[in-house]
Amino acid sequence: MVELKLPRNSTVGKGQFFPAPAGSKNVRTFKIYRWTPDDDSNPVMDTYEIDIDSIGPMVLDALIHIKNDVDPTLTFRRSCREGICGSCAMNIDGENTLACLKPVRDMQGDILINPLPHMPIVKDLVSNLDGAYAQLRSIEPWMKADSAPPPDGERLQSPEERAKLDGMWECILCFCCTTSCPSYWWNGDRYLGPATLLAAYRWIADSRDEHQGDRLDALEDTFKLYACRTIMNCTQTCPKGLNPAKAIGRIKELQVERKL
Amino acid sequence: MNATSPTHHTVMRSQLGRARGLGSGHSGTDHWIVERVSAASLLPLSGWFVIQMFRLGGEDYEKVARWGGKPVNATLLAALVATSFYHAEVGLQVIVDDYVHGKAHAPAKLLVKIGTGLLGLLGIFSVLKLALGRTAAKG
């Protein structure tokens, strides 16, 4: 029923310590979550002292430095290193963000790095997002129109219609917002979460889509949509500066509008 | 959600199947509207009630019963009681949705409905007794 304590296998222990090499000038301490499925051991926090003058400015630079030069067993996702792929989403100093966009110098004290919260862990900083991806797929994030497209070109939108998609097409699906949402932690099996609802509204708001009603029907559910409690963590944490809470609010407004 | 977690049974159902689940319950909008309408209605009703209680503070039963016997006062009192417990029911449902999972979920929701319903009825009955009791006793 109500779980008040972490499961026994989730208690985080103390890990290894990797001191900075002699002669380092500007040393910062990184505490990084480590867990491997290879044995039955609990997760631990490993401590790495890094001379940040010798590496690039971002947290991702520090992680890459650790993997290349200090501890090759550290596992994390990364690809574009410029905030467009969403791979390096993780929890840095208590906030979900992209490691490649988070400057080390903006943070005080030890730098805590954890995987995205409340998701199953694949290894270390890699969380399993299969469920979240499937939820995204369940809202059918593609254009559905029954009218035939013009024979001589694509479906057109006015500049005003196109402007309604601003603030939504920019989402890179890093799921920082979804995994920051307490409501998603509590009911992630039924609540779709802010990233998926933002994507759902992106298609509801698209003037070329002809299935707004079906989309609203599919979302009208005590959990799928209405488990949103307007906690606003999603908007606060979004590394792209988007506002999923506003998109969810718009979906609720449309649900009301068609009922009254 | 984790198929390999030792604390859960192994789930081989596809992620998409789990995400779609039982589909939409086609409810939630009415609950959302009622949550807000009842909250907004409670503002003037509670304000009126607080003012009346200050006015009647320290008065004897006869005076309070005469006040409660007036149709407008009795109506507003009944509306206050009904709206309060309706709002409580709607709000407690949300807490149950958030914190009570598994087999206990449905009974907990039912319990909230029954509990707030009975308390609301008790309140309404008390208003009726206050409003009609005197006349009935006299008659």
C-alpha cells in the first residue's frame, strides 16, 4: 500500500574514492551514483576528485574525463554534447537536467550526480525509459488527417497556426520533466507524465491534425491526464526552458470547453 | 514497471500494452470542474458563515435557533455543509489516488465517498433540526 521506506536493495552505500592527481590546482569533488546488475550488491556513491582546470566546462566533460582517464567502468549515456539529443539527462545537484548544458562552475560544493529519479536502472547513470517511450507512443505522436493532402504539395499552415506549436516542437524527449514529477513517481504506470502530455498537446494544437476529439477522448482519464497536480516541477526542471505544465493546462481547458 | 526487479513478478507484457493499459476511463473532467467550482463556492459561503458566527457568538440557543429558522440562513447553512463535504470528498479522492495503490485503492475510494457522504448528511440533518425543530416542538 503506502511505501514509506526504500526497498532494501535501493539503500545507497558509500563507494570508492578516487583522489585528484598531485599538483591539481582547481579540484572539485564529484559524487556519482554507481550500480551494476552484474551482482546483488546495493548501489553506492563513488567519489571522484577532478581538477576542473584540465577539462571542459560542463558536467558532461567531467564525466567523459572520468570514463577516459580515471574509471572506465563508469556508465552513462551521451551523444551530441550540445543539448539537442537528450541522452545525457540525469539528476545533477538535485535537479534533472542535461549534463552537457550544466556548467560545473555554476555549482557550489560537492557535485552530486544521480540517474533520473524513480526509474528502473540499467547501470550507473543509465535509467530505463522503456515505459516512458511506450507512453509517448500510446498517444500516437504523428499527424492524423483524413482529408487528402493537396496533390501539388504539402499540407499548409498559416504563420499564426504554425506559431501555436512554438514551445512544443522544441522538446527533445529527454524526460527530465516526467522523471521530476512526484505524480509520475506515484502513478507512473497510469499517469502519462508531462513529456508525453506536451507531445499530445503538440498534436492537438496542430491545425493540420483532424483527430483532436479522438486525442482528447483518449486522454480523458482520472490518471492519464488528471493525475497532474500542477506541482510544476516539469516546467522548473526543463533544460530547454519549455512549459509542459502550460500544455497540460491547455488540454484540461479543452476538455472543459467541449463539455460545457 | 521493472520486469527484472526482484520485488515484482516478472512481467512479459509489452511496454506499449502496459502503457495503453485499460484505455481511457472517460472521466476526470467533471471531477476537475467540481473541484474548482466547489472551492470557489466555499469562499463566499465560508465568509458569510464566519461573519454570522461572530454576530451570534455568546448568544443563547433560542436566538441561534431563531436565526437558523429563517429560510435564507437555513438554505445557506445547508449549502455550506453540502459544498464542504462534497469538496472534501473530491479532494480526498485525489489523496487516495496519489498514495493508496494496489488492492486497497478501490475500497479506499469507496470509503471516502461513504464517510464524507454520511458526515454531510449528518450536517444537513442538523441544519434541518435547527431550522424546523422549534416550529415542530411548538406545533
